[in-house]
Amino acid sequence: MTSRVEALTPPNTPKPIGPYNHIAKVGEHIWIGGTAGFDPETGQLAGADVASQTRQIFRSFEAMLAAVDSDLNHVTHINVFLKHMSDFDAMNEAYVEMMGEHRPARTVFAVQELPKPGVMLTMNLTAVTSNFAGDAIAEERKGPKPLSQISPVVPMMPAVPASPMMPAPAVTPMMVPAVTTPIVRMVVASMVMALPAMAPFIADIADRHLDRCC
């Protein structure tokens, strides 16, 4: 079974130091794993101080979020893991510089050690896409699906005939076009589902017309 989780590590971001991707995405929901202040171009820490590393972490976050149709203004929560809680104020100054006016939820932890020498802090975050239709946009970018991958349309119950002279149409899956875009497929299915409910009104109009002219 294909996973609903989209996992990726975009270019221009630090190389993961273990068996993981930086990003996991399900629908409009985004998770970014622990990130340190490494410059992806040099592979080295952006600086020895907590402020330089904080700024670099957010530059990496910006690149990661852009890869999944999001940005820092759509971050919902950030975890900060500080090696020294005495760096709290310096981290905050750089944090505000990078985040601007956006204030998502946040939790700060003091940790005994971090995986790489010289790392003063790491962060991870959760976010949402900047567009509610982000999932549909991602599907569009992938292009049309092969016929073998198109989701089957659920068979629908035929309507009870509304008139002996004009039976209600039986709605079958074949009446739904083989559309691949999720939004279009939903709209078409809704329209087809409405046909049985409309049948009695159509039949009534037909009966009145036949009574007048025949």
C-alpha cells in the first residue's frame, strides 16, 4: 500500500546525519525534524555562537518550507533544544529577527548534549501549507495518473422510478468521467449523486406536458 506520508529532503538544506528525511507531509500538515545550524554549502556550522546557528536554522527552515508550499508565517509550533539555557536571551534575539511578527506556539528545552561537536542548539517544527488546496496542487504537479491508479468511483444505488412514463435513470460508475484531479472528481461525483433526486421533478414536468398535448 502506498503511504500517505510524503517524506523529502530538499536541495540547499543540510545533509541528514542519520536515516531520516528533513520533512514529512500529510495533506496540509507539515513536520520538520531536528535541524542544527549547519550551512548546506560548506557543511560547517554557521558560527560558534548560538545567534549565528539560530539564524542558519531558520534559513534552512525557509528552504524546507518552500519545498512543500509553506513559509515561516504558517509555522504552528517550534521546539528549541538548547545546550546551555544561559543562551536563552541570545537565541530569542535571533529568533525574533528571523520570525518577524509571527508568534507560533513554542517550547524550549535544556539538553545535556547534542549529536555534533560545537552545536549549541537544534530546533524542529510543525506547520501547515500556505494554501488550503495544497494537497490538490501537489497532485496537479505530478500530472495525470495512469488509468490503473485512478481511484474507483463507489457504485451508487439506482433511483426508484418516479413515473411509469419516465423511469428515473439508474446512476452507474460509468457515468462518472475518468477525471484524475481530486477536486474535479469530487465535484463530478456530487453532480452525479444529485441526478436521482432530480428525477421525480423531471418526471412530473414531463407528465404535465403530455397531459396538455396528448
